[in-house]
Amino acid sequence: MSTAHPEALDVSWQNAWNTAQQDISRIRADIASAPPQDPRITRVGKVDAELLDTELVQLLKEPLTRALSLVNSAFKAKHDPELTLLIHLVLYKFSVWDQGASYGAKLQGLKYAPSGGSLNALGLARSTLALHSILTIFVPYFHNRLRAHALSNAWPDAPSSDRRRKAWEFLTRLESLHGLAALINFTVFLWNGRYRTLADRLLRLRLISARRHFQREVSYEFMNRQMVWHAFTEFLLFLLPLINTRALRRQLMSLTSRMTLAAILPSPLRNAVGLSDTTLSDKTTRRGKYWALPADQCAICADNASTNMNFSDPANALSSLGVVSPYTTAGSSNAADPDDPDYVPQFPIHTPYGTSCGHVYCYYCLTERMMRAADERSGVGPKGAQWECLRCAEGVAAADRLEAQAEGPEYESGVDDGDDTMSGLSFDYGSEDVDTEFTDMSGSVGSYGDSESGMSSD
């Protein structure tokens, strides 16, 4: 295999380099004479700049309007267009007039291209900027004011021969023509991406890149976080109605009530501190919320009166709050004396029914509480189906019609036993020595422990 001499290789490379010098010089001249290409500007960036400017105006307008409304509540309705005009002028002065681009355009990395005429430091003509501000700020302001004045003076309802009606029709035609022109301009903008609005097209103002090498970088971090949060809230809205919060709260309270020091300690430690098993098994006397309420009054009626307060009337609310306060604690001096001949129960019992725990309530009050506890499982006992008595805090398994025996010669067989007033009869609704009889079937409310059967009355 023959090899080329090193001197011959150097000569061939030199000849190739000399031959390519002409082509390299021609390519350099073509590149130098070619006009510089404008960087590619996306249409969505220009549209986003306009939306950002609108949102900035609303963001500044809302707290200013709220602050001025504290001085005069009718300020927003009367001078809302003037306030918007002031905000537009301030933003235009410190953005487009001084820096050659609005705040939304600067966030997108854009600026207005210079045009001829008397130029400022940024290369923009002052006259062009003045006309641009008139077309984009003052013309919409006068249009809104004229339209509001026409509607307030009923120009559309005037006769057809009236000048006001003709002026309104002329204004309507101008609005239609402007909307058609804006639609055509936006369609052309989507085609070539040059002029975003009619004012920019009339004044030949284009949005160009503020940097030589511009790349649109979109961060989807906020969007991903928003989508995750939205999915989480939708899941909670679907899940929460399926959870029985009352049952969970009841189980939690039952668990915490059993977690006493004596129950947690093991048997050797209980014996060491003097706590025996018999002591733990003894039942303590439980008291309900209205254990001190007189026996001839309905505790459920008292509880309803304490919760159904009218907060629109402060005096009524305070009086309702004080209705049952004398009965929530024992030995209150404000309670009415039952031995007084003029004593009238504040919450009398109508159609008395006795519960399985030995207390008496109104029939309708009792059935409503028992049915609610059975349906919502918000009571005590097995599966929370028993209503908790307001006097002894025990579960009410059943209730029966309370029948009293007559005393004295006034009782006659013709007296209606179902009369709610029960005149001529004496009752003792105390927890002890109750002279009552419970019927077997008739008028029995029934048990709501597990069956959740309906209630019936006589």
C-alpha cells in the first residue's frame, strides 16, 4: 500500500484553501448586505399584553373605588367613568409616553416600533403618542358618557322624528361600524400579526421585541398547582356529604369520655392507688342540660326557646336567652315557685308522654326529637338511634301516653280523656311517686333503638 508524501498533502490543502477564498468572500458580502431579520413575535403575546393592561386597570380601580365610597356612597355610580379615565391617563403617562410600551407589553417583552416625526428619547413621535392616547383613552370615555346620557334621558324611546332618536340611531350605526372594523382588523392581525388594534393600524404602531434574542417562556407551575387544588376541592365536595359527621363526633365524644385515668391504669396500679373494679363499675348519677327544670314543664320546649332567638331584635334575643337560664343550674333564686296560686308554667306540657327513663315531655316535641335521632343517628345508645334525655342524659328507648288517675268526686265518665287541658285532674310529673299508667299498645310512641319504626298517636 503506497502512502502520499507529506509535502504533497500540504500542497493540496493549500490549493483547496486558495480556491475557497473567493466563495468565502462572496458569502460574507451577501450576509453583510442582507437586511436584518426581525425576531418572530407571537400573536398570543400581543393579545396577552392587552389583557394584562385591562386587568391592571381593574386591579387599581377596585381599592380606590372602595376607599372613595367610604366618603360618599354614590361616588361610584356618578363618577366611575372619570375614575377609569384618570387611571388610564396615569398608566399611559408612566408606561407608553415615558417608556415606549405599556406595562402589559413590557411583561411580554414587547415595545412600540418608532415612527417618523418629532421623536422622543425612545424614538417615538410625540404627535403619534398624543393621537394614540386620544384614540385609546378619550374616545372610549366620551362614548361611554354619551351612551349613559342617552339611556338616562330615554333617547331610544323618543319619537322617530325627534332629534334624540336620530342621534341614538346614528350612535348605534357608528358602534356597529366600529365593531365590524375591529373584527376585520383582528382577522387580519391573526393572518399577519402586525397591528393588534384599529388605533395601532391607523397610526402604524407595531409591537416588536424589546430584546434581540427573545424566547417566549411559559411556566406551567401555577397552572399545575391550580389544577391539583381544583381536583382536591372537587373530591372534598363529593366526599363530605357522604360522611356522617354527627356519628363521628358522637363516637369521638364517647371514646374520650371512657378514657379516664382509672380506665387506662392496669389492674395492679388501680389496686395500688385504691381503685377497685367495683368502684369502676359503679354508675354515677348523670344529669342532663335541664335537670333542674320543674317537672310540670317541657324541657324540649325550653331548649327550643333557647335556640330559636330573633337576633334582628336585640331586646328579644336577650329575653329569649334568659328564658331558660333559671333552670340550667340547680337552686336558682329566679325560678318560679310552683306552690304559688298564681303560678303558670312557662313551658306547659301538652299531650304528656312519659319516656322509658321516667320523664315527661310534650308528644310532638318528643316524637320530633326521637325521629330525628333515629334518622340521623345523632343520639346515644346502639348506633346512636336513641334520643338523649334532656333531664337525665339517658337514651330514650320508648315512650307511652301518660294517663293520670282522677282524684275527687268531680270525675265523671263522660269527661273526654283526650282533652289536652285535662281540667279537674291533678298531675305530679316528678321523677318520684308518679301516679301514672302506661298503656300496652294504644298511643305508644314505640322504640327507636334499632327498628326505626314510625310513630303513632291516638
